[in-house]
Amino acid sequence: MSKPAFTNYETAWCPGCGNFAIIETLTGVLNQLERPPHQVVLVGGIGQAAKTNQYITANGFSGLHGRSLPAAVAIKIANDDLTVIVNTGDGDSYGEGGNHFLHNIRRNVDITHFVHDNQIYGLTKGQPSPTSNRCDLTDNSNPCNLGASFNPLLIAIAAGATFVARSFSGDKKHLAEMMTAAIQHPGYALVDILQPCVSFNKTNTFAYYKKRVKPLDEGYDATNKLAALEKAMEFGDTIPIGILYREQAPTYAAKHPELFDKVPLVDKQINQSDVQALINSYI
Ligand SMILES: Cc1ncc(C[n+]2csc(CCOP(=O)(O)OP(=O)(O)O)c2C)c(N)n1
Ligand code: SF4
Ligand SMILES: [Mg+2]
């Protein structure tokens, strides 16, 4: 019997939004996977990007704003048989969810994190996000950061992420390659996806990204951490896209004594007397 297909529902996004290319590409990539929709969980927080899981036929979980990663990590730890993919925004991932971003990277739980980075808070109509351009480095003051901009790739590599990539919603072929590689990576995988918000970000437009994005050279060595840190600092007239850093390292499940026997937590027998002893210890 053939595998059931992942399909899309109608969305509430603005015509021309970069999210359309992302959801179409993601649906295509999911249809290439061996896994059927009931073994895939799409997780989001709050925002335009975070609605992605509501528009694809798979399991979905919508958390609070900034709380997509703890939910995704908990789902994966509870049931290692599931493929867990986060789709959420730059504000959700790096602003309100910034602390979760740092500390879930360190755990190397086997989840995939697609950040729809429109460099703005889209859903709440155009406030600057951590990744908005710095005001003194842009000719358009809307939106921009008075302070420093957040560099997600640099921070992810420094925090110990084992897969760090960037792509652009305007290049679906490249995006599909990055998504596939990220989902197949064992461990935490980040893809920061440049995604124009046509309604509220008049600075970082499709043309702005198109002019700047540049695939990494063929000879680029994604296993060289120092080179990757240096590459991650390039974000201006040229914006490198591709896998900036990749390493093979044990996942959280491979190291945790309750998880490395490959029996998902949800399938383990619970010894009633152990549970009772635990409850008794609090009485
Ligand atoms: C705890 C909490 N704080 C703030 C908000 C308001 N809020 C909803 S979405 C959002 C920003 C979304 O920006 P981003 O994550 O970049 O997603 P986008 O809409 O740009 O895709 C904010 C501040 C909220 N819903 N909950
Ligand atoms: S507000 Fe921006 S991010 Fe949200 S749907 Fe419209 S174009 Fe897309
Ligand atoms: Mg955003």
C-alpha cells in the first residue's frame, strides 16, 4: 500500500508571503520521506510561521509564544519513534524563546528547527525582532534594532549545535536540500530560512535577499568550526546560504540511561510500586 500523502490546508497568510514557498517545499520534502504523516509531529509556538503545523496533514502541537522548543524536545524524549520538526518565527525562536534556544541546542535532542526568519514580528504587525537590521546599518528605519542584531547562526554554532544552515524561501531547490539534510541529521538541526514578510518588512524584501544570498563555495568545509564561526559573521552585502556547520555527535537519547535502550518512554512498563514509592516520598 502506498504511503498516505502530506497535503496542505488553506492558509490565512497574506498573498505573496514567503511562508507559502516554505510550506510548499516542506510538504514536498515530507512526501519524499519514508515516514507517514502519523509518525511526524510539526510543532510551533505563536506567530505567522508558527501556524505552519495547522496547515499540513500531520500531527501538530502549538505551544505558547517562545515555547516551541521545550514542547518539541518533550515530544521527542517521550516517543523517540516520532520525527519532530519545529516551524516557527524569528521572534518566537530567538526573542521570547531565546533561553530555550540556547539550552536545547546543548542537549542535542534529535529534532529539526526551521526558523521562518522574516526579521520582524509579523503577526503583531511589524515590531523589530532580534534579527531585524541594526538601525545605523540600514537606510530604512522600519523595522530596525537600536542595539545589536541577534546572529542566530553564530550563536547556535558557539552553543554547540551539531547542524547549522541557512536558506532562502526564494530558492525552493536549495531550501528542499537544506530541509532534507536537516531532517536526516541525527541531533538538533537548525535551518534559518530568510522569508520576506511583504506586509510589514519593507527593508528585507524578496529583492533584498535575492541580491545578497550566495551559496557556499563547493570547497567549503562544514566540519571546520572556526571557519564556520567566521562564515556565520558574514551578513550584509553578501549572505551565505548552505550548511555552515555539521558534526556527528551523540544525541541526547544515545546518552540518557533511560533512553539509549531504544524502547521509547511511552512503551516502557511502569512499575506501580516504584511510582507509589515516589509519591510516598512527597507525602
Ligand atoms: C507570551 C506572549 N508574548 C507576546 C505575544 C504576542 N506575540 C504574538 S506573535 C508575536 C511575534 C511573532 O513574531 P515571530 O515569531 O517572528 O513570527 P512571525 O509572525 O513573524 O512569523 C508576539 C510578540 C504572545 N502571544 N504571547
Ligand atoms: S504579515 Fe508578513 S509574515 Fe505574516 S502572513 Fe503577512 S506577509 Fe506573511
Ligand atoms: Mg518573524
